[in-house]
Amino acid sequence: MTDPVSVESLLEEARLAKALPPPEERLRLREAAGLTRAQVATAVGVARGTVLAWETGKSDPTPPGRLRYLRLLEGLAELHPTPSDPADNPVAALFNDQPHGTAPAPAAAETPAVAVPAALTGLETLRGEDGRAIEGDPGPCVRCGVETTYQSTDGRPLHSGAMCQPTTASPAVPPAPAKPPAATAAAPPAPASVPATAPAPAVAPVPARVPTRPQRRSKSAERAEADLMGLIRGAVEQEAERAGGDEEAALDALVKRAIPDVMYLFKETRATARYEYTAYPALPGILHKPSKKAPDQIWEARPNFTNPAYSMRAAEKNVKVTALDVNAAYLSALKVWLPIGKLEHSTGMDGVDPKRSGVHLITPAEWAHPHLPNPLGDRDEPGALWITDATLRLLLRLSGPKWTLTEAPTVHESWTSGATENFLDALRKLLVAARSEAIKAGDKLTLEYVKAMYSKFVSTMGESIHNREVIRPDWMHLIHSQAFALNCGRAYKAHQAGLDIVALKHTDELHITGGDWRQVFTEGRGVSELKIKTGDAKTAGEYLVGKVGG
């Protein structure tokens, strides 16, 4: 009698049969995680040169290292998914490294290949007595131009074993930044500290989007999303039927079940996760409210900005302002760096790391731009304050070479943990898809149900009696402040394009003048799109400020 086949053995065989990502994706994942080939080789149980061969396509992984390597790639793929269309990443859409109006550098594949000179064809790798290649200072390989730490026998950078292409592409030279045009005479005078990248007299055209490689999704992932979409549709149909056609009663029932429903969806979208997280770790005192009536100790940087140059008395006569409304602001803010485990204390800049997140005690630099919203919101008290990592990242961007709007803050101490930007991405994409489907179908009931799910999901992450499944006030503060940071980012982007910011409110309201906003933002009802605001006649659509009767 033969031994029964176990489930684990079947899964093992299935994993061994699963196709691995192509070599270029293997390389991308390792570099995205900041891992060296030596680290991967040690974890997988192979030589460093074997990992190099896998990443260059010289060979494919074989057992026993293949399965460990596959598991590593799967985990890295979740943490660092393939870059997709910037429209699906609200952070990248606002805070990319490309200056507004600057054309992207041509891809290396578009440049003509150059033959390797004959003098380079006979180069050999420098090796030690044990036969292993010797590493030195990194530099561009003399054959392919890609950086390497290995050397040739004459001391020049050269990939080990000539593991590079026989031809190389000419390095793409990035275009010089466009010279910012002078400010208009009609624009309000800027303070002396405003950098030379002041508003342009007309809205610069938005550069065409560079096509990006579509993100690969497995059939099982597509089936899982389709199943969850079916659950959302089923909940709406169920409550609509129970209400007997009373849409208001059906919506009330859907809102009441929004929290348990979204928590179920959250768990299902995390079902295939490759790493654990702490749903309610021990938290530092700074993340607990001193009392029920006391305010939170974390400053979320909520904007409530009105440009003094556009008050009724200061503005020119009858200045036309457009009030814009941001769609699904908190849904976009789910794309944020969240700490996964228990927060650890550090001092100075030790807790500031691109791969960590949490809260920080800082002393901000002076904000010297009264015509732009302060990234810390309207704060009257001077001195140090606790902010989230999302706000700190905004401050560091604005102090960097692209924006140069302020100085970097002084960081005194931090409570942080290892983090990922993609923790809630599967849930975000599911709700975005459900929202888009509802808009296309004109289904108001589903649209409001989805809104209730993501808004309540965020608002009950803290110390809430309505949701005990995830107690992470740090996540709640991070998502809130990310939504505020994204709205500030829209104001700065509009300002760079030559528009004047009249007002910026909360997460979803932006009032501008001085040009065509459609040249800067996409109009529509989709996530990350903007539309003209409706509602209060005083602030809806287009209105006038200034000396109306003068």
C-alpha cells in the first residue's frame, strides 16, 4: 500500500512547477528591496555568482535553491509590485522626480547600440588565489556601462566572467531642466525667500504620460478580486431587496454593515500575504489620547488655507475662482507607508528611513510663503510637535532640490517600525474597482456603500468601540495625514504650473485662479481626478472675489 500524498507535498510540487519571473524582474525585485546578491545567495543557499547568472538569464534556478528563491521573489513582489500606470499611484502622480513640463529621458532601449571596441574584447576578470572574482570600488563596466564592483586584470570595472551584453547603449543624457518663466505682473508679490521656480505666466502643458509596463497579475488574483466584487454587489442587492425599493432604507442598512463588511474584505485581500503584521501591538503613550475629551497628541497637518492676497479687500476686482473637488481622498491615501510591527524608539535621524514609518517629534523650519498652504496646516503654537511619517516625507520633499520651498525639519526622536507602502493596496484597488463600476452604471447605492466602507475603515482604526479587530491609531493618523499631504501636493503642483492658490481646505477642496486647471489635472470622477465642486453656491463651481461693487 502506497503512502497517501499529503497536501504539503502537492503544494511543494506545484511551487516547483510554477514559472519564475524573467531575469530582469528578478534583478528589479532584489534592487527594490535594497538586497545584495551575497545576501540573496546566503538565504537561498547558493553561490553569489549563481544569483548573478539567474538575474542575467545565463541560467535558471534549479532545486533545492529554486523553491527558496521562488518564495523570496514572491515576498518581494508583494512588497515591491511592478510599477504600473502613475494614475494608479496618487503619490507618484503628485510627487514624482520629474519637474513639471520636463520631457522624460529616452529609454536606453531607444538609443543606438554601440559595438564594443576591439581593445575591450580580450579583458579578463581579476581573480584571487581561490579562483573567485575580486571586488573593488563600484564603477560603470567598460563593456556594458552598467555599474559593477568587479574588475578586470588591468584594474578597470568589468562584470565577472564577462556576464554582460557584448554591446552597450549610449548613456541617455537627461535634458536640462526647463528655464522657469518669469512671474506675471498680475500675480501677488512673492516674498524674497521664494525660489526662482516661481509661478509661470501661463499654465505649462502637462507632458504626455510615458507608457509603463502593465503590472502582471496572476489568474488566481484576478479570480479572487472577481469573487470579492461579487460579494460587494451581493450585499447591495440583498439590502435593496430587503428594503423593498426604498433606497434610503437600503443605504442606511449598508452603512450600518460597512465596518464588518470592509474588515472581511481586508482579511480576504490579506489572505495571500507573505508576511505577518501586528494588528494591535503595544503602543507608546504618545499614540494614546490623555482622556476621551482631550485632543490627539499627533498633529495630522489638516490644511485650512486662504490666500491673504485674495481676500475681498485685497484682490483685484471680480477675480474669477474655480473651486475643485477631489474624489475619494481617503481611498487614495490608503497608498501610504504603514509600520507593520511594534514601534521602536530612536533619537535624532536614526528613525528616519525610507523603509520605516511611524511618528516623529520634530521642530519645523519657518514657512515663508503666505501665498501657499503650509504643509503643517494652520498651527498657532510654535516649537516641537509630533507628526506622522507621511507629513515628514512631505516636509523632506519640499526641502529637497526639486521644490526648495523650506528647510528640512529637525528630528528629535521617533517611534517607527519596518514598513511597506503596499500593505492596503489590494483592498484599495478592490474598492477603486467597485467605485468605478458603480459610477459607470450610475449606481448611487453601491457608490455610497463603498465610500462608507473605506471612510469607516480609516476612522475606526484607532481606539474605537466600533472596530476591535485592528487597533492601530498610528495607521489612522498616517492615512489621515497622507490625505492632507496629497491635497497640499495638488496645490504645489498647480502653483508650479502657474496657477494661483486661493484656498485649500481639508482633504478634498482646492480653489484656484489664473489659468486652465485642466492642463494640470485630469477632470473626472475617478480616483485621483478632480471635478468642479457642487453644493454651497458661495463656494461651488466658479465664483468671484474682490471688490465686486467697487
